Amino acid sequence: MMMKNTANRNTAWYGARTACLAEFMTPERNEVLRRTVAMRTRYMTVLAENMFHGQNAAALIRHCEAFGIQEMHTVETLCRFDPNPDIARGTDQWVDVRRHSSTAGALAGLRRDGYRIVATTPHREDCTPETFDVTRGPFALVFGTEHAGISDEIVASADEFLRIPMCGLVESLNVSASAAILIYELSERVRRTVPDWRLTPTEQAGVLCRWMRRSVKDSEEILKRKFGEEIR
């Protein structure tokens, strides 16, 4: 009961601030943001391990945004995850990126949050996008470096492996192409078969508040004048 009351208070707190900021944007923009956040999920997430090409980093964020994945994770032990802004085209402001300094830390954090670790690789026969069971619980898709793929640490720790079947001579696809196929296919299956795939009402309210703050000029000053406090 206490957790429910806290969630209700947080939802109301965010709601008051989004109502305030809604006065400074068009009704059409407000509706787009609300409609989009209602389609967001954290049931599935993505982990990029030492992805060093800015084009691929940007494409990965665009895929997450396009198919409603609210949160993605990065491991940056070898290189910084640095999306090319010309390709990302601002989509990085709508997706929450959680940065990790080590693969072990990223995996531990994901497991604490209840995620299965699903490594993407053409070299294992476990599952395909059609046979992977999305209903068994939240999962994190892991994509490795552009040349070497997933690390031995990921291989040793993965709960399941996922591959894209091919009938041509090529062994694998570019990481960006692989990510687009898997994120689209699995996110669609999640929405069709998992009852509680959406963000909770409190999570939706929090995300919407952050989005509106980024959309409204001088939003921090507006909220400070209205509520006399620093925004969360």
C-alpha cells in the first residue's frame, strides 16, 4: 500500500508539471508526446558492448526510438559510445542511455533489474526471432563490437543466444541491420503477446515530464517560477 501511495504521489507530481508545460506548446505537439510515451516499453532493452562506429551507435538509438524501446545500455571499456549527430537526428534525447564502465557491471545491473541476457551472434543455434520466447520475462539484447562481435565475457554469461537465419553466402549482417531486424521483430511480438509491456503510469509520467522539459524553451525557469523548487 505504501509503494502504491508513493507511486500515486509521484504520478501527481509529474502530472502537475506536465500540465504547466503543456501551456507552452501546441496541442498537437502535446498529443504526439503523450501518444508516443504510451507506446514505450522497458520490458526489452538493448546493450551495446564497445560499439566504436558513430554511425552504428546513432543507428542503434534510432532503432530503439522508432520501435518504442525507452532505455538502452552501453559498455565503454574500449571506446566511448558516441552517436553521430547527423544520423541520430535528435533521437538520443527521447531514449534513456545508461552507460557502464565494464561488461560485468552492466550484466550485474541488468540482472538486478530482472532481465535475461540474450546475446546476438550468428555462431550459436539457440533461437531465431521467430522461436525466441518473449513471454518468459524481460530481456536485454546484447550487440558486440563491429568486427569482433560479442565478447567472451558475454558468451560465458548469456542466458540465451539469438541469431538471424540466412540462406545466402554471407555469414552475418552489419550490426545496425541486425539490430533493426531484431528490435522490430521482437518489439512487435512483445506488444502482441505480453500483457504488461508498457511503462507503468508513474514511469510514463516521469518520461513525459522529461520530454516536455526538453521541448519547451526555458522550461526549468518556468517550473521554478510556478512551483518554487528545482525540478527532479
